[in-house]
Amino acid sequence: MPERDPAIEALTDEQRAQLVAVWIGRAASERRVADAFVTIHGALQSARTDSSLRGLAARAVDDELRHAELCRVVASRYAGRELDPPAPLTLVVPAHRGAPARLVATLHVLGHCAMNETFASAFLEASFAYADADAALARAALRELLSDEIDHARIGWAHLAQLGDHQRAEVAPWIGSLVYANLKMWRDTPRASVTHPMLQRHGAPGAQVIESALIGAVRELILPGLARFRLSTPSLERWLAAGAPTAASHWSAKALEPQICCSV
């Protein structure tokens, strides 16, 4: 992390306050994701996944704790003073009602890692792309976050790769709901208000940038990934072509259940 960032010094007090809210909110979210990965580690144990994936999930707990502290430090730099860690956010783990007990652990891994962490990677990639090279602190933090989130997403896709044909057939009816629910969660997550487009240089992308990143994640990452493992995607492709609506009227009962948590 750079010791000095002249781009911060050029900001007004109001702009700095908005960025403090962005980054301290991100710290709270990252801390909750650490709790989520405790659940994911347990789910991988229940699913009897190989030790390498369990090891990655255990490491992910530490990664997310580090992310939370990193974001707190960034927020403190924008604030010009040391900030306390934010209050913990509640973790809600989906029950996946109606799924056989043996399937729930796999749905947790796929929902949080293959879906949520893939969305997180796309979000951070977009944030990094808009961060100006002169905003050295934000770019350094975003690079660190993104490098880990990509590995966290791989846990879910690697788990899917290890499933046998029978297990994938059990998962198939739930896939659409996992995609819909995660996209809705990302769209609906409250974010600190940012009033000046220039603040995108400091890791605070605007709503349209975020929406484009999320839709791009479905089109360019999630759908090809599902097709790679011979999971049917035509209904998701039609949904995407219609704008990927996430209003309740477009959802099945399965999809209405909240997912574990949004990463950032």
C-alpha cells in the first residue's frame, strides 16, 4: 500500500466523506464474507470434497478477514484518522427448502462461490478499470481484493467439476434460482451514495457501471461455465436477453430465498 496518495489530498471534505462510507461499508461486507466462508468450509467437508478445496476455503476465511482490515485502512486514509472496524453484519445462510439434505451443502458452495464470488470478481474488475492510476491507494487495494476473489470463485467451479453426472442432474433444477437470487442480491444491496463521477477513480463505481459488470458476469462467465459442465442454459439465456429481470413476479419459489451474502 502506498504511504502517500496525492489524489486523496486533492479531494474535498465531502468527497472524502463519501469515499469513507464506500470503503468502510466494504469492510463490513468483507467481514461478513469471512463468516460465510466458515459455512462454505463446513459445506465442503459435508460434501466430502477433496482436501485441496477445503484448504482453499479455509484460506478464504483468512483472505476475507484481511480484506476487511484492508478496506478499513483505506477508509481511514480517506478519513484522515484511524477508524474503528464497522459493526458486524448479520449472516443469513439459505436453507434451500425442498432440496434433499445431501444437496444443500453443494448448493451453498455453488451459490456463494461459483455465483456470488464470480459477481464479486466482475464488480472488482470494473472498479479497478475505472480507478485512475493516480489514485494509487484505491488501485492497490482493489488489485489485492480482486486477486483473491477470483480464487474464491474457482472453489465453486472446481466443486462443480468434481460432481458426478447424477449429482449434476440433482443440481440442475436449482441453477437458475442460484443465478437469479445472486443477481438480485447484488442489485438490491444498499451502497453508500456517491454524487460525483470522479470518485470512480477511487474505487466507487456508479450504478450503471455496476449493472453492466453484473450482466457481463452472467453473459461472459456464468453461462459459459454452466455450459462447460453440460448444465442447460437456454432458459437463462432467454432471461438474460429480456434484461435479466429480478422482480418477484419473474421468480420461482426457490429463487425467492436470500443467498448467503454479497461480497462488496
